[in-house]
Amino acid sequence: MKTRAMAAGAALAILAACGGGGSAGGAVTSPAPAPVPSPTPSPSPSPSPSPTPSPVSYTPAAAFRVTSGATIPIGKCVNMGNHLEAPREGDWGRAIVDADFAIIKAAGFDTIRLPVRWSNHALAAAPYTIDAAFLARVRQVVDTARAAGLNVILDLHHYEEMATAPAAHAERFAGLWKQIAVAFADEPTASVWFELMNEPNGALDDSNLKAILTPALAQVRLSNPTRPVIIGGQKWSGVPSLATLQLPDDPNLVVTIHTYDPFNFTHQGATWISPTPPLGRVFGSAADYRELDANLATVREYMRATGRQVFVGEYGANDDPGVPLAQRILYYGTLSSAYASIGVQSCAWAYTNTFRLRDGNAWLPGMLEAIRTTTTLR
């Protein structure tokens, strides 16, 4: 998921869900067991609104027909959260095992998003060499997922210094992508896609984001001239980032957003942010649906105006024991169906380590059935 900064000036360090973004956030007081989604800051927890008598229903539609940029068949997607973007694999839950991907494919998923903290496994000085053993591990994970019949979004995640000193790290960022691109250049462009930077935030914003991303994209294009590359906007790639997103000049880009709205629901009980939103927030009020519909309208208008594919790279809700499973199922079902109703595919946070969809040897009852996608892939 993501790290989130607060409107109140508190900086969110590592969110528990992933690197994903919604519209509210909180400051981290201590390292979280896993990074969490990036929501938009909310000044203070608000009283739980009364749920509507019955949930609002959204009907999935065909995928948006792209007229500009690339299109990728994401379909039903799950994030491999808190695995390879942890400081070390296993720090934030169990490590990935090969059998995971057959399980995910059998559950009806088409794509995994693989967050990777490349910056923790590379030299600080030029040529910024990525540790060979770590690179081989990522390659093994990608190839195992592909062998199971899954598409892979390979993401650069939690390069935290980019949020505080982007100019000082721009050359290293491009140097990392030069190596990643070469290492995965032989992967099929139809099923393996790169995501340059998870949730730009902090000092990495509209004032410099395009200038930072463009040299890294140029390094990718040296070895991968046509591979689809995914880009998200400032402030954790929340829905409002679409209004000012400036893309590099490239014909093979896809735009991503993250959403964890309403933040006080999705992050209730999340102790890795401060203040921790209290347990007991219920999803499903008229205000919740108005917020969701407003977000849908923003995304729909961006796609209409630009002709570009947009997908939700992260959404989800905390799996704290105090959050009823029925509420999480309602949230995942509503969010995925709502975006599918405007032709947008989405990727749930996360598989088994945080905001989990699967616990131990079983999927959470009702969760797989709740998650929807578009009626066509392209």
C-alpha cells in the first residue's frame, strides 16, 4: 500500500495495507508491519455515519475503450502486499511460496501486482548495482506467476527518499530502472508490465514528478521500447491527482490511481498510523456513496477527455479483528463493482499478509465472490 501524508501536517510513514492511496491518512508513530494504502488526509476521526438501509448496487460494464496510450488486460487482480516491499522478505508476514500463484489463478484472478523495494537492495553510489541474489528472487517470483497463467505488474515500491529528496535520488532512481528493465526485457510485453513509482508523495509532486520520471522511462525504453509502463500522480496517486497529472511523452503509458476512501473506515484500528482511526466505523452511508460517486465521475471524465486507460492499483480495508468480515466484503464488492461499472479494472490489497483476502489455507468466506471486474478485459 502506501505511505500517506496528512492534511494536518503529519506524515504517514508506512501504511499497513500497501502502498495504496485513498483520500485520508495519518502519521506513523512507529514502523508498521506492512505499508498501507494512501488515503487523503482527514483531520480527525468523525462520528460513524448511519448506514443506508440497503447497499447501493453497481453493475460491471465492458472495459473502457482506449483511444490513447496503452491498454493492458488487468482483469481481476490482487496485490502481493507486504512481501517483497518489506525491508526484507518475511519482515511483514510470511514470504511468497511458489504454490501461491496456482492458488491465486484457481481463485479466478488474472493479474498480480508485485510491489518491490528495489532501493533497499542496491548500492547507494553509481552504478547503483542491484544485489544479484535479490534480483534473481524477483525474477523467480515473476516467472512462477507467469507459469501459473498470471499477468504481472512489476512495481518500484517504498523508495522513501524520493518523497523527501527527489532531486538527490533521481539519478539512482533512473539507474535502478535501467537494470530492472534489462533484467526483464525478455518477459512478454503482453503479460508483464512495469510501474515506475508507487504513490509519489511528499516532495515528489506535480512540480517535479514528470522531470523525475522521464529519465527513468528513457532508461526503460532503451531495452523495452514498447512495454506498457504504468504511472500514478502526486499525493499517493489519489483520485484528485488526475486533475493535474502530467505524463512523459510516450505512446505506451497507462494511468493508475489508488483509493482507500473513506479512510476512517478502511484504516480503522490501523496502529501504524497516528492518530489511529477508531474501530466501529461502518461503511455504507449516503455520504460514503456520494464520495464514491464523485470519485467515479472524476475518473470517468479523465478517461473521456484523454482517451486513456485508468486502473485502480490499490484499494482495500483493514483486517483488524474488530472489523466485521461482512463490512470488508461489502467494501471490496462495492468498490470493485463501482469502478467496473465505468469500465475500470482494479487490484485489491492484499493477498495474505495485510488487509488480507486469504487467511492461512483458505480465502476469507465470501470475499472472492464479492470482488468484481469489467465484463471484458480490453
